[in-house]
Amino acid sequence: MGDATTTTGPAEAELAEAGLRLELDGAVATVTLNRPERRNAMTFATWRGLAAIGRSLPAGVRVVVLRGEGPSFSAGIDLGMFSGGGEGFADGADAEATDRFIAELQEGYTWLRRPDIVTVAAVQGHAIGAGFQLALACDIRVIADDTGFCMKEPALGLVPDLTGTKPLVEVVGIGRALELCLTARTVRADEAARIGLAETVVPRDALDGAVRDLVEALLAVNPGATVATKRLLWQAAENTLDEQSAAERREQIGRLREMFGK
């Protein structure tokens, strides 16, 4: 990878106000949660900013790295937003409006599963609630040995609603997911690796280097094969064997046609 360049223009100021920073370096985009003084606690503006990044990501980007500035990945939702009722949640009786509001915020997470990009969460320190769900939204999680994951929402009288429940169950199973959510306990790095919440655990001072090595390895693979394989793997769990076998054939035919021009 070359020297990183920070995005410019009106969007940069908007992202800064949302506590985000976006850097583009060729085929790699790095999205940084940038409120270290608040342990990168997230606001509605943060989630809207993440969604805006997803919508405007340049076509040449192949890998997106999500990271947090400072000692924590993210302490989760900024509880200060709920003073005075909280935007979007003030009147739960208007279910349709609240549904639209939450769906808008979820868009900040759903784009991370797109098949045309590989997303990597570089996690250290606190990864709580919305921060935990952001890590779960990524394809691969590389974590420091000081990481603590916690699904805090039920302890606050809420539910995890930022797309985290599906990947959590897929990774750890329904029983463990229930235990983690309904006790809101913290999962330390060694356990996170053991139960599949992290692909790699490294010392804190080795996190940046480990992520850099992973990104380089990802970029070394054929782009078309990467997209097709991610598409296959994401649908595998819900397909029957026959359905998945047919999907493999379709993807391989597409690859062969591209490779040989037929």
C-alpha cells in the first residue's frame, strides 16, 4: 500500500462532526471512529455517517478497515443522546416512524456485508453494544489482547438492533448468544478467539501490523474470485447442498468466462 490520503471536501467536515474519519489508499478504505475522548461512543450522526460512507465508497475499493482512535474501539451508544427523550425514540407509539428511523441507522452496518468489498474490524479495548455489533458486521475481526466484547443493550432495557443478532447467533450459536446478551457479560480476547468472535488475537502493539499484513494478503487474491467467493460463502449457511452446489457452478462459469473471454 502507498501513502494514505485523507478525503477532502464537504463530506470530510460532516464526517468529522459525526466522529468519523475516512482515508483512501488505492484499493483500501480505512474508516476510523474518531471520538477518543468519549471512547468512540456512537451517536445517530455516527451511524448516518457510516451509511454515507457506504453509499459513496469509490468503485475501486476492495478492502475496508474499521478501527477506533485511542484505547477503545467503541464504548457503544452515547447515552447522552437519550437526555430529553432522544431523537427518534421520543414517541414509541408511532411504530412506523420508529421503524423507519432504526432502519436508517442500520444502513450504517448493512453495507459492510456487500460482496464487492472485504471488511476488517481492527478492535482494541472496549467493543460494547453498538461497537460490538459494528465488529460483528465485518467479515473478519482482528483483535488486540486487551479487547472486551459486551452486548450491553438488554442491561439498558433495550435490544441489540444494529444488525448484530444474526451474525452473533451464526458465530457462537443460539445458546451462547442468549447467555452473552442476557447477562451482558464481557467476553475477553482469549474467549473471543475460542468461540469464533475473532479470527486473530495479537498483542495490542502488534494490531496495526497484523491488520496491514491481512490487507496485503487480501489484495493479493484475484478481485473477481474474491467477490464471487464471498458471495458463495455468505449464502452457504441458508442454502441446501443442492442449492449451494448449483451456486458454485454458476459462479465458476462466470469466472471461466471472464478468464477465457467466452
